[in-house]
Amino acid sequence: MAREKWGTKLGFMLAAMGSAVGLGNIWRFSFVAGNNGGGAFLILYLAFVLLIGVPLLLTEVSIGRKAESDVVGSFQKLAPRTPWYLTGFFGIASAFLILSFYAVVAGWAIFYLWNYINGSFFTSPEVGYDGAFGQFISHSWHPIAWTAFFMILTIVIVLSGVKKGIEGANKIFMPLLALILIGLAFFSLSLDGAAEGVRFLFQPNWAAFSEPSIYIAALGQAFFSLSLGMGAMLTYGSYLRKENKLPSAALGIGIMDTFFAIISGLVIFPAVFAFGIDPSSGPPLVFITLPSIFEQMPFGGMIGMVFFFALVLASLSSSVSILEVPTAFFMRIFGWSRFATSVLMGSIMFVMGIGVSLGFGIWSGVTPIGERNILDSMDYIASNILLPLGGLSMALLMGWYLKRSVALEATDLTRSPLGSLWYFIVKFVAPVLILLIFLNKIGLFL
């Protein structure tokens, strides 16, 4: 069976941007930047995206395009008769873990969107947003129903195929998401007191650069916001045509991913400062803090509805790429149809998501890793162990296993003056920094 291909290079770039732009840009970037001093964090984040993130993105996409296979099959093709292919299972495993809890959080976003649409959130709940959120996520089946709805949307797009489903959806999602976030940013910037939020985001506190933790946080955010290490970009790269040049595409994706993160910061921080909220409110910023801010705004109900619609779009564009990772693998291994494979993979992830959701209710006492609940435990394993190991294996394959000439040819950098710089970063710098993140996250560093 002939392998599916993207219709256009732009279609691939929009899909790759959709993979990278998700809850990590809108939800995670805001509270990580808030916890790490704003402007100083942003400078380091931008530097790491350009110097490390883009070269690793180019590495992952080029592996997929050269091998024209999934995350396991690509290693089998490029490193035949070696156990290297086993590292591809880091990506398969992380996809199952990530989408099972990602869908739960995205289900919360859909629930919020629905409540803004039907008017329930136009006035504050009697128990407050904190209490209302706690009641919802601890309910036995309400959040599971919204998780199921989100997974159905994801499965429908993936089973429709690469060109018609994934590419077609992202050609709508990404421009629409950009317009929504830009509009929200302008509104947020118009609020009284917004200038303080802008200063927080763009004016660095130079003393913060003396803190080692800010470097780790910025490097980790750059690495994970670009959706690296799981094999999603590798899988997307495998659907590229040989004539599609990679360096410009990788740079474009990195720039646009950063654009979405900064615009999200301009949506959130001016509003946070305008209403006197602590910018380091942490993960509850989106689901508890922002709704209380929207309530105080003129046209707050409409603003809340538009914001959560954007959050759902971003979540969906990322979930599609995550589901595609195991779907592509099992289609090749068993020869199953795209329809059957995507439905089966999505159903398994949904069942795992039921456990994640119950972890906030009747299974709230279940703590698989330390004091972490089920969601946090799965996130810890995927984000702190599997993704860094997946990214490390790709960097080592390109930098140490393949010949330098083969690596440069695969990335379209044979005749580029940047080829030597890219190769040095992937061979020496990236592995060291990935290990740094890995050791820090598992508590062996700092």
C-alpha cells in the first residue's frame, strides 16, 4: 500500500505547528513563565528554541522523511540489524500516556466552553470558580463524558487520513487559532493596568539569570513545547515528499510555535496584572484564575467563550498528532486499515483516560509515584523520562550512528554553511542538554 503524503509543504508546516501548539503553549508556558520571572525566562526560552529546539526538530523530521516510516520502523530502516529500533517504543509509550491525560484536560476545556456558550459561567458559581472546578473534576462520570467527546473528535480527524483529515483540519485550525489569540491579546492589552503585565513578560529581571533553575525551566519548555522526542514530528516528516526542503520548514515551525507562546502570554499576563492576580498562580491559572478575571471584564462571557474555544482548537491539533504516532506504527505492523487502527488506539487511550479522571474523584487516594496522583504520575513518566530518552536517541542516531555525510544529506544541509553548526549541536550540545533536563527532572541534578 502506497504511503500517504501531505498535499503541500504548507500543509505539513501547519500540521506540525498544530502538533507543537497546544496546552503547552497556552496553559503551560504561562504558568512556567510566571513562576520563573517572566522576561528573563522568555529570553532564555527564545534562545533555547533557536539554538537547540529547531536543530532537534530538523533532526526528528529528517529521520522520518528519510526512512518514510513510523517511529519504530524509521530506526529499523536507518539502523538495520541493531537493537536501536527499541528506542522508538519510547515514543509509542509516551503517546499512550500523554494523550490519555491530555484528553482529560482538553475535556475540561470543552466543558468550560459549553458553560460559556449556555451562559452558566456568565455569573460566578456560588461556590466560586475554585469550588466549581473541584466539584466538576471529582464527579464520577461528567468529566469522563467530556473526555469521550474530545477523543471522538480526535479519532474522526485521524481516521480521515493524512491529507483530508490531519492536513485539512489544521489548515482551518491554525489560522483561526492565530486570529483568535491575536484578537484576545489586543483586548487584554487595552485593559487598565495591562502595561505592568507587558513589562513582566518583556522586561527581564537580570538577577534571575543567576538562578540555575530558570535555565532548566526554559530549556525544558523549549524542548517540550516543540513536541520533540515522542515521534510525532518524525511521523509527520515521514509523509513529506523528497522535494520538500526541511531547514526552512523547521525554522518556520519553531518561529510560529514561539509566536503562539508569546501571544498567549500577551493574552494572559496583562489581564492577570490588570486585576491584581499573582502571575505565579501555577497550573490553576487557566481553569480557576482566568474565569474569575473574565467575570470582571466587559463582555467577559464572550471573552471566556472565545478563549476556551481557542484552547480546545489548540488541544485538538496536538492530540491528532499524538494519536497518529501509534496509529502509523500499528497500521504498518499488522496491516490494519486506518479506520480500524485509529478507532482502536483512541479507544485504548480513552479507557486509560477514565483512570486519570477518576484519579480526581474516587481514586484520588491512588498515588502511583510518590505523592503524585494518576495524571501527575503519567505526566512525570512521559515528560521527564520517555520524551527526553526519545529525543536523546534521535540525536545520537544522527550525530553518532549515521555518517556525517548521510546526516547532512538527510537534512538538506550538505551545501549549507549552517550544516557544520547543526551537526555540532546535534552531536555534542543537544545530548548533553537533554541529559541535563533528564537528570534534573528525576531529581539527580540541582
